[in-house]
Amino acid sequence: MHAKAALIVTDTKTTTSSQRSLWFAAPFVLLVLVLLLALGTWQVKRLYWKEALMTDIEQRIHAAPVPLSDIETLAASGGDIEYRTVALSGTFDHTKEQHFFATFQGQSGYYIYTPLRLSDGRTIFVNRGFVLYDMKEPAKRTAGEVSGVVSIEGLARARLAAKPSSLLPDNDRAKNIYYWKDLTAMTDSAGIEPGKVLPFFVDANDAPNPGGWPKGGVTLIDLPNNHLQYAITWYGLALALVIVAGFAYVRGVRNSRE
């Protein structure tokens, strides 16, 4: 009889311990659940934001080009000029072109940033397009060095305030090779007065240049959109947590009744 009583006491203690474990775990489980749901909801909001951004960019690049003065006004007011179509005209100074190291369609080479002198005496750097690595020197593509007043259509691109990543090499101004678009350095290397350079770039469209080089239309719009799969992951983890916690609770209740 003493053995039976001891067994009952032991079972009671085990059941009580199991119930306490459930109660102690409940706040932690609830906290994690709230966190997972919050992360999932945040990713859904990011998904809507990214889709709206992509739609906006798509509309911009297919819109009718606006005068350069419109882009200037927008930039001066702090507006977003990225990927807005623009029309401009001027005269290229090919002797002061700058070379931006790039890969285009699987080939290594350079984007050619050439100062375009406007009718009012100011200058804007135009990304005329891509040339192969061994065509860096203008003497190897003289046909593309158009003279006189030219008309250009392209996309406005904002300048960078600083090097976008510490992983990028420093620009090599001595060799005229840039790894990030430093407008201040390009302006200085070209010997142009800073106050006479517009504070943004233009990427020329894919209209062919004489001789075929540079190849225009090199603007790459790559906006990864993985927010849906991230949201599914967080919500899936939340569901898994609920299922595991539910099984643990049911088992604990059953143990307390046996």
C-alpha cells in the first residue's frame, strides 16, 4: 500500500511539473509567434512597396522624354529623377571622356562617360554606352566620335554621394578607370569647372552610334523582389510553431488526466 501511495505521489508531481513547464513556456511561445507574424507582415508590406516601385520605374522608362530643364528643376527640389526619360542636345568633348569599368551582356569593358557641352555653356556627363575592354582608347573607335551638335534621348541617373560599398576598388584616376560613379572626380579629371557641371548623369538610349561603338542602352534595372518568399517563410514558421505548441499542450492535458 505504501508503494501504491508513493506511485500516486510521484505521478502527481510529474503532472504538476509538466503543467508548470507548459505555463512557463507559454509566454515565450507567444512572444516568438508575435515576432514571426510581425516579420511576415513586414515582408508583405515590403512586397507591396517593391511592386509599386517597379511599376513606377516601368512607367518612367516608357514615358515620353521631357526637356533637360524639367529634370534639373526636379533634382533641385530634391525630387527623384532616377530612370526618367529626358531629351537633350549639345556637343561632345571626346578628349575628356571617362571610363567606368563594367560588364555588359557577359563581356568586360567600359561605359564611356563623355562630357556634353550644352548651348548655355554648361556640361553634363552622358553615358554613351559600352565598349569592349580592348577598345578603351578612343583611337580604336574613331567612327563613334561624332562631332557637331547632337540630339540625345536617355534616362536621367542620380549621382552617388559616396562609394556604395567598401568591397569596390577605389577609382583609379591615373588610368582613367572608375569603379563607381564619382561625379566630382570625373569633373576634376576632365578639367571642367565644377559649377558648370549638372549634378546628375544621363544614360543614352540604344540609338546606334557610327561604327557601332559605344553600344548605348546599357541601363540595367535589377530590383530583386524576394519579399513574397520571405513572407511565406515567416508565416510558415509561425504556423509550425502553433502546431508544435498545440501538440505539446494536448499531450500535457492528456498527461494531467491520466
